[in-house]
Amino acid sequence: MRWEGNRESSNVEDRRSSSGLGGRSIGIGTIVVALIGGWALGINPLTLLGVLSGGNPAQVQQAPAQRPPAEDKMARFVSTVLADTEDVWKDVFRQQGGRYQEPHLVLFRGATPTACGTGQAAMGPFYCPGDQKVYIDLDFYETLRRQLGAPGDFAQAYVIAHEVGHHVQNLLGITEKVDQRRGRVSQAQYNQLSVRLELQADCFAGVWANHAQQARQILEQGDVEEAMNAAAKIGDDALQRSRGGAVVPESFTHGTSAQRQRWFDAGLQSGSMQRCDTFSARAL
């Protein structure tokens, strides 16, 4: 991916030097319960951990915001990717008569307070609609590369773009509509809504890549394959198989590997938000 020398976002908060969260600690058993509900790249594990830990989303003590050090190459990379999403979504919203509100990206280690409860690194990257921030422990990229078998800088960029896709959904009111169904439908039905929400975020990540390539030619040979491989490795079916258990479609919250690849590619090929209407799609 061609990113060196491109603009870096000023909307990055570095909390990696912070320590101590207060409140009840979260054990590994609690994390496992949350991860079974939906591992990596989504808001469901965060919601579950907030409830299971007894966290109160309304009581969040934010660490003082500071910029990451200039010599931190990985921090510069995510800052550059975030800036690129800002440029793309500003243009897309403007073309449709709207105004894009930029999210913040928070770098942390281990755990951090959020408006959605305590965020844990074990959950993977996540987006909190309560404070409109994307959270990531950069050690996740090692997990992505070594444990999940999804290396490459564009795979890493896809992770950020997916979470920014959740921010776009929040701005459009889609996230709120899905959350309003919680408790009004069965768990299996809500899981299906969650799958459609996640696949739409994948599609929005593809829309970003399409526009960024047209404007700045960011893609290098093998980049698309890196993102498609990452999408495959984090499909619900692939993750369930990797844990040695049975594949249980009713428990899916993010979509299968094939579905995640299909919807990312739909956004990548079309560059159109309208093409990302997973909620009206008869087949995912």
C-alpha cells in the first residue's frame, strides 16, 4: 500500500502510556464469553463486556489526549489511513448533500475507558457510537498476522476502514435503528441484523478503497488479496473452526468468510454506498 508521505490525521489520541481504569476487572473467562458472541471488528464484544463487567457507559474518565510520537511508524500508518478515510468520506457525503463528521481514533494498550464501557484489547479493534471513536490496540496487528494468517499493510488498513464504516453507519442512523431492535426480536434474529450491519461496514471499507485508489492510487500489487484474505480469516465460520468447535450459523454476528469477501468486493468494485444496502439484500 502506498501511504508514506501522505497526510496524517490530527484526530488520533495516544493513550498507550496511560494505566489504570478503575472499576471491576474483567477476567479471561468474561472475555471468552464476549468473544463467542462476536470476535473482532465490531461493536458486539464491547457491548457484552460492558454489561458483563458491570461497567457504566455514562461514567467514563477519559485520559488526556496526546498525539503519538512521530517516530512510531505503525502509529503514523494508522494516522495516515484514518486521514485517507476522512478525505474519502468528506467527498462522498458532500456529493450527497451531507456533511461528514470525523471520528477520532484511540490507540491504547490492554484496556481503556470508552463511552460504551471498558474496552479490552482482547476484543480486537472496535467502534463506540457513544463517543464516535475507533479504538485499537496495535498489538492486534500481530494477532492478525501470526495467529490469523492475515499479514500485509492493506489488511491492516482494511481493519481501520471497517471500523470507520461503523462510524458512517452511526452518522446515517443505521446503528441506532439496529440497536432499537435489541430485546424486541429473538437472539437469532438480532444476530442476523448484526451480520447485515457488519457486512455493510465491510462494503463501506470497499467503497473507501475504491475512492482512495481513484484519487491517490494507493493500491500496490497484492493489496486487494491481502484485504480479501483478512476478510476470510475473520469470518464467523472460519473463527469457529479455528477454535475447534462446530460451525453454528445461528450464532453468527459478523458473517461468513465468503460473505465478508463478497461485500468488501461489492464496495470496492462499485464505489457506491447504495450498493452496500445489506438490509434490503435477499441473499448475503
